[in-house]
Amino acid sequence: MAKRKLTRERLDALRMEAKTLLAADTREVLVCAGTGCIAGGSLNIYDALKAGCEARGLKTRVALHHENEDGSNALHFKKTGCHGFCEMGPLVQIEPDGILYTHVRLDDVEEILDKTVMKGEVVERLLYQLDGVSYARDSEIPFYKLQKRVVLENCGSTDAEDLEEYIARDGYAAFEKALFEMTDEQICKEILDSGLRGRGGAGFPAGRKWDSVRRQPKGKKYVVCNGDEGDPGAFMDRSIMEGNPHSIIEGMLIAALAAGSDEGYIYVRAEYPLAVERLRVAIDKAEKLGLLGERIMGTQFSFRLHINRGAGAFVCGEGSALTASIEGKRGMPRVKPPRTVEHGLWAQPTVLNNVETYANVPLIIRKGAGWFRSFGTEKSSGTKAFALTGNVVNTGLIEVPMGTTLREIIFDIGGGIRDGKKFKAVQIGGPAGGCLTEEHLDMPLDFDSLKSVGAIIGSGGLVVMDEDTCMVETARFFMSFTQNESCGKCVPCREGTKRMLEILTRIVNNEGTLSDLDLLESLSSTIKETALCGLGQAACNPVISTLKYFRDEYLAHVVDKHCPHCNGKKKGLVIDPDKCKGCGKCRKNCPMEAIAGEPRKPHTIDVDKCIKCGACMSNCPFGAISEEV
Amino acid sequence: MANKDVLRRVGEIVDGYDCRQENLIAIMQDIQNEYKYLSVDALELVAEKLGVGVAKVYSVATFYENFSLEAKGKYIVKVCCGTACHVRRSQPIYDGLREHLGLTGKRKTSDDGLFTLETVACLGACGLSPVMTVNDEVYPKMTPESAIELIESLRAKEGESDGKA
């Protein structure tokens, strides 16, 4: 769209023009083109809807921009980023009425066109339904209503590949402000004042990081975006990269201004091909317009941006491993200090933040630190995106203010546990995190509260587990993951996780002993203190937290040799009430005090306490006790 | 794949990255993308053109999960074993497929050379769990039965095209 060299005036003019187009742009058909909905066939639905409109003589277009007057009446077809409501996909939304259709199939296309597009009627059966109520608009659905979508605002409503639409929604206005109106010091201060903490795990203040790089001697500096979202059960960053790639580019541009860098890298997981594609398109368009490249908008500031694809190593989410991988080496962490801000990519000072952190930056610069602080808590400001998955009714991508409680997330937004089962635990922060239980449901989710109970926000994966999940097996699952991903550089992690996995496997197979539990605890503390990087140090968190909150389940495996979740319903011994005379001999001989009953009345055995030792059986004079069938 | 054409193409790929060492991972990704695995000859050529030791190239190739030094089947089937898929029972799908494809021990590729079965640590499609992919196309909400059905439909498709040829 830009033939001439981009200047500030020209960008403003473009924005005004795009805003006018956007305001006039009312008739829209939005098809979710996130990984989830595409897997459900949403792209075919998009094609069918568009072809169907054209067959009915309606004008269509696929971008905000249109060449002639005619275009303004045309139906605007958009492939949007993830709506977040993946469980209900594929999703189709029809504007201006905001009607949201769920579980749309190719067969439904004709009906949607005939009724909704042509006549404005609603196809009742495709609406989201909850407790017998159908919801026509997404804004009314409890799943969305209770969220606060700031970073994800554009995901799901805009066309991820349309730069002009991003500009129309005040995109690159923050970069413009930072470039022309702010000094590097002011940018760092604004970010610091906002209280933005890294969204990738540890929660280090982004402003402090930027300022450290800024203070380094002048010279080559890098800005790197960590899009290696490896935590199983997390897909927030994937959705942002797919749904709003320009917000990341803009955030990185601002970081580069603040830190004095002229080159950046986005490192994306290999498992996210669509994210790579969308980022490529976005970078390409930004370069063509002149938002990336040499002497941007006539200033002294230049910035080039590259994409690196990961190759399937979880440890590359660790800062020094990630930079090693960008350099084309084995992705192994190194000893720190020196820290990445001093000695990062190619041994130069480097700003390294994750996707969601950068996506917050343009909003903070544009709306101010005070605005950002109006969300969340004192020490954890802003919002946080979470991937809500597992045994919960509404799985998907959500965004809530920091400090929201787990109860609100799981029961109000998530709709509770599937199949009417009971909540048991939620794993937060992936393999490096811990599990939270019933007693934590009302705890506010923020960096510090979570740390105090041995968990971390991590990148924000929330995997909900119901009463049928065995927590020992879950701990083994995470250990198996970490062990597999251990890079092998340091002994505590390489050997320690292997031994812990062996012990956990033994316990799950009911072959463990009580001393195994002590061994797990002592290994955990050793590895935590001695491993080289965060991967190893945090590897034991799932074990420590399950041992703390679900010790009874370990004991079921170790002592009873029977886990009700893994091995089915426990079979104990039973007393035949017809034969029992209530003599009490069994009660007196039971070592577990599992037998109760009044004298001369039939006694009963508590299956949960019974260890099937048989003492009662051999002492019963009436042969009333037998194994349960 | 040790024929001249392949090596020429590998050479082109390395040249496309200006023979720069830091692009080693991207170079191997491109090679694997075209040939599904990295042969010894290809790695040796890459090392030579980049001016680094074969050991260095080999060390990087073996470090990353995505690189394969063995030939793979025509269809690469990946069962997600991320947390969300795990709690919604993805393991029986993997076990079922292994049995169905007759894979034992360390073997990952079926006898007919059509299918290679792998696991993947989270595809980020947790909302649709359990998921699997066949040549990067995502199949949502699978069961052991539907997974086997999918394999069989692909196998039938292969049979058909063989018949025509």
C-alpha cells in the first residue's frame, strides 16, 4: 500500500484512512483460523461461505482496503486469530449482529447464508447453549463475559494478516509515540512504572531488564522474542503469534528503541507452523510499508527482524539455551552470570522477553502505565492469558486480570468439571510448576501468591484434573517429560531426573516402598539446589507439590499396593451380615481399626482402611468374612 | 538418498543460506523438509560447505528432537502426549496405533514403509485434545478406534493409487 517512503505524516494519514474504512466496515463474516478451528475444518467453511455469498450475488472482499466505492457495501470476510473458545470450534461470527455460531460444519453453510446473511435471522441450533439457554452473542456467554481481554482483544476480531486493520485499531501508534516523542530512558521508565513482569515464567520486571541493556556500553545489542512455548498444555503465545502478530513486532520495535538495538530475532517452536507463517507475512508487510528496515520513518532508528524456527527441544525456552540455538548450536544452557542482559546472543547485551510480554508493550506505551496498573494486583499488574485445558467443560484461551481466583477461572469461566465430576487439582506452570488443590481455589493468581505455595504462573497453562486422575501418575508423567527433555549438560538434571523417573514408575506400578518417598524428597532438594538451569531446578516441583498435597495417593500405591484411580475400585474384605453374630473378635484383631460395629450386631469393614491382611478372617469363629467379589 | 541430484539440492540449500554456520539448524530443517531425514552424505556435505567438523553437525542434528537420521514413512503420524492430551487419555491411542501397525521395540516405521509413529510434546491444540497429526495436519478429539480408522483410510487410499499406477 505504500509506494512512497513512509513518514510519520504518511502513517497518520494511512491510519485516518483505515479508521474511516473500519468505521464503515460493518458487515463482516469472521471465521476462526486458529490451529484448533482449522483442525475442525474452518478454512473449508470459510471458502464455502464466501463462494455461497458470491453465488447469491453478494459482493465480498477479504481485506479492509478496497479500491472503489462499491467495496464499502461488500461483505468483509476475515480469517481471524484464535477466539479462545476452542472447545466449541469451528467458530463463525456474523457482524454487525455479533452472532456467534459454534461447532459449524460444512453442511451448515447454506443455512447460515440463507437465514443469517440474507435475512438476518438466527440459526438457533448453532448457538452456544448452556443450561437450556442459548446465547446469540459472544459478549453474553459466561465464558467471554467474565474475561478481560486486553492482549487478546484483537485475536478473534481482526484479520491476522491485514496490517491495515491493525493500523486502523491504533496499531503502531505506540511505536510512533516512542520513536518521536520519547527518549530511551522514558520508555524504560514507562514500562517499569507499569509494573509489567515477564509473562514467560519467572516474572522478572521487563522495565528493569530493558534498562540494564540500555545502560550497557554502546554497540551491537539484540532484542529477542521467546516464542518457544514448550510447556505442554499451554498455547497462549501460539494464539497471539497467530492472531495478532503485529503486536509482537511493535512491542519488539519499542524494546529496540529503549535498549538501543537494531536487530531482533523471534524464536518460534517448530510445532507451530501457522505461527511462523503469520509472523513471516506480518514482517514482510511491515517491511514493505517501512515500519521495519533502515532509517525507519526518516529517523536514525533501524531495525531488522528475523524468524528462527526451533527444532524440538524444550530446554530452548531457557534464555541462554535459546540464544545458543539461534546461533546454530546445541541448545544447552550455560552457567550464569553473566546474565543475558550483559552477555546474550552472540555475546552481546540482549533483551529477551516472551511473546505475551511484548504484546503488552504497545498497549502500555499508548495508554500509559497508570492504565495498565488499573488491572491486576499491586505487585502483579495487568492481565494474564491462560490456556484452560484438561477435564474442564470449556477448554480454551482466556485472559483475566492478575489476581483472579482459580475458582472464578475454573468454575465461572471454565464452567466447572466435565461430566459432573469433582475437582481435584489444577496443574499450573507446566512441568516446572506445581499443582493447586481445593484449598487454593480462592487464592488470587499472581506471581507472588503462587510462589508462596510452591507453584509458578509459568507461561500460563492450566490443566484441570478431576477426581479420577491419579496424582502420582501425573507426577510421573511430568518427570518423564522433563527427563526426556533434559539436555544432559549437568549431572543433577541428567542423572537425577532419570532416577526420580525410575522411582516414580516403580511407585505407579505398586512396587515402591516407603523409603522411596524419602528418597524422592531428598533427590528433589538436591536437584533443586544444584541443577544448572531452570529446567532442572524446577523439574521436581510437580513431585514436591503432589507429595505435599496428595501423600495419601502415594501411600495408596506404596502401602495398599492399590490405587483406586489406576487400578479401579478397591476390593476389600466383607462381612456377611447373616453369618456375623457381632462377637467383636475381628474388630479387636484388626490392626488398621477398619472394623466397626456394636456388640451382638453385624459388623462392617471400611474398605478404605482395610489392607486385606486377613487377621479378621482367621479369627472369625463363624466364617462370616470373605473377599469381596 | 545418496545420489547426485539429492546432494546437488543439499548444496543449493546451504548456498541459499550463504554457507553461514549460524544457519545450520535452518539448513537441516530445509533438508529434512524435502527428504524427511538427514542422511550421512547430506550431513557431510553440509559440514564441508559450512567449514565445520562433521562431529559438530552431527552433535546439533542429534540434539534436537525434530531431526531424524533414519528414513521415515510416507505418513508421519504424531500422537500428542502433552498434559492436556494425557489427562484426556492419549496414551491408549498411541498404544493402539503401535499395536495396529505392528511396531515393537524401538521400531517406529511400519513394515510397508507407509507410517512412522511418533509422539509430540504438545501441539498447542489442547482445546481439542486428544489430538494427533498426520504429516502436520491436525486431527482433533481422537479415540484409539478413530485413529486406527484414519490409518486404514490412508492405507486404502494408497492401495487405490497403486492400483491406478
